[in-house]
Amino acid sequence: MNRLSLVVIGGGPAGMMAAGTAAGHGASVTLLEKNEKLGKKLYITGKGRCNLTNNTDIPGLMSNIVTNPRFLHSAFYAMDTASLMAFFEGKGVPLKTERGGRVFPVSDYSGDINDALKAYLRMTGVRVELNNAVQNIAHSNVQIPNSGNPATFKVETTRAVFEADAIIIATGGLSYPSTGSTGDGFAWAKSLGHVVTTTYPSLVPMQAPEPWIPALTGLSLKNVRCTANISKKIIFDEIGEIMFTPTGITGPLVLKASAFLAGKWEQNPTISIDLKPGLTAEQLDTRILRDFSESKNKDFANALDGLLPQRLIDTIINLSNIPPYKKVHNITRAERQNLIHVLKNLTIRPTGNAGYKEAVITQGGVSTKDVNPSTLMSKRCPGLFFAGEVLDVDALTGGYNMQIAFSTGCLAGLSAAEFLAGL
């Protein structure tokens, strides 16, 4: 049986940052990755461009955390946005900030971020083993540091059995299982006595039964307001972009809204889309009256070109219940008010989401009550640390979840190195 100092399980952004940081602070580190390459999920992050963080301060980061934001204070102070950006630029990856503070490599290529992390591992002397899946973790002699009898862990892999003085679990969640995120870390955490909260797909497209949706597949609507309601209570309300799919809706607004609907699908939520959020109902009526006056001899079906995208017109006409060949000068005030209602309240009743295979992240994970937020070490098993999506923390879109991965990886690596130094 091989005796190792620190084993990091998972070669994603959190695991690579944790391994490099721990090694850079004196620890002997072995990184185990079950895939054939490191950072497999990184390559598809941000549609292959890698939105690695958001160019904001710590309060800005905290305001975009959905689950357990206070738990992340120490992690963000260990590595905030500025220090993360400096880290990658110092590794030769120039960065740029785009709309909404989203940060990308100038190259728009996620491989550059991955290459920088791999170079960091080489520079700090991390031993990397690919195609080596962990099958089980056990522990014995669990003692506090400086006891003279440190915690020892037994790590069984497809190749060998290791003993380790400390472990960092950074295996991700359940999203995009094709990249290797299959919930292994949750099972190991449970076997070692930790609570794992209920998990859900988050930042995920929604499925909806409305018969008019398939015809709009691929249509993107920008600068619309998306409101999510449950029992007439608004739980999400923001202006941005949505897109229709063959089975429902997606886009930045929909992904964000899904974070607040996770675990609530049985409560029959509704999504309301305001196609003209910049206009009140009265202002929209004035606009429609003006358009109609300029097209008073036209059929209703030919009078909405200036108001709506061409592909959306037939759907709105059908939902308004106004005959498409009615002359606009014959449209009544009641019919016009119904049209305005449809334009300001295009209602969708989603029945669920697209599942983990399309979810950006997993909501839920290792309970933060079982983990010390100052060190990310387990309160139940000294020498065991957690980093990244395996923890019960998650955020909205915009680079925040990647920042969580890097920040928790950094803190776990620092803490593991300090723990080992005290043995």
C-alpha cells in the first residue's frame, strides 16, 4: 500500500486549484482524475469560451450566490475576483471583461484556462494520475492534529490502494454527467458520516407543454422581462434574453429562474414574459393605436411588423383571439386590451426541466453544517476537505460558479497544507 501525504480527487477547476495551491505551500500532492484528461468540463464552460469569473467585488459575488452565501466568505477572501484574474494573467492568459462583468480569456478559448492550470500543477510538482477512478474512501484513527496519531485515509482506486494523511474531494456534482460528474463525492461524503442535502439540476432549460412553443424553436427574444411565480408570489423577476426550444424555453433569464424553481416544480410555477417591459400598458396601447392608424386598411395579420419579430406574429395573433384578417380599423378596444395583455403577460406553465444532462450546475450537496467555512475541512473527519460543486453552494450565471470553484479550491488547498504541516 502506497503512503501519500495529500490526495486530491477530481481534476476540474476546484481540484486543480486545490492541488496546485497545496503543493505550492509545501504539501506533497497526488491528483487523481478518472477521465483521460484534466478539466474535461472546463472545455465546455461558457460554450467553450470559459466564463471564469465576474469582474466584481466580494459583495457583488455574495449577492449572486443562491445557496448558503455566508459560508463562502472565507473562500472569497482567500481568492477574490481580482486575485483570480491576476493568477491567470500571471500565467500568460490575458483576460477581458464583457457585458454584465463576465470575464473570459481574450482568446475565447477555454483550453487556455485549462492549460494554465495544468502548467500550475507541473510548476508546483503535483503528481497527476489520469484514468484512475476512486472507488471507495475509508478512514481510521481519526484524531485531532498534533496528536501524534494523525488521521489516515484509505483510498481504493481502479489501479491501487493508497493511504493518505489528508484528502480533498473536488469531484463536482451531477451536471453534465458525460464529463464525469456522476455524484461520486456525495456517496463518499455520506459513507464518511456527512449529510448530503437533496440535489437538483440548476441553471437548466425548462420544459413546457404550450402547443405554440415548438414553432418558435430557435427564436431569441432580447430585452424582455421574465417573471417566475408560485401561487401568485413572484420568486424571480429580471430583464434579459430568452430563447425557445422544441420542448420549452432556455436562455440566460430562464437558466437564472431555474435556480429559484429547483425543488419546487410540484408547486405548479408559471413563467410570464413581458415582451415590452419598457412600456406601460397605457403607453403600449398608444403605440398600437399609432401603428394601427398608419395601417388602418391592413388586415390585423399584416399590422404587427413594427411591433414584433416576424416569427412571433402568428403566435401572438392566435393567443389574442383577434381574427387575423380583421381590418385594424375594426378592432375594438376590448380586443386591443386583450392583445396588450398577451404582449405584457405571455404565460408559460413549465412542467419541469431538462435534467442534469443539460444543467450547468447541481443545487444541493455536502451540507455546509458539516464543513468548517474557514478551512473547508470536515467537522466530522479531520483531514478531509471539500471544494467546488460537491458542496451545497451555488450561484447564478455570469461566472460566479466558476469563482466558487476556484475560491474553494484555493482555500481547501491552503488549509490542507496547513493541516499537514501541523501533523
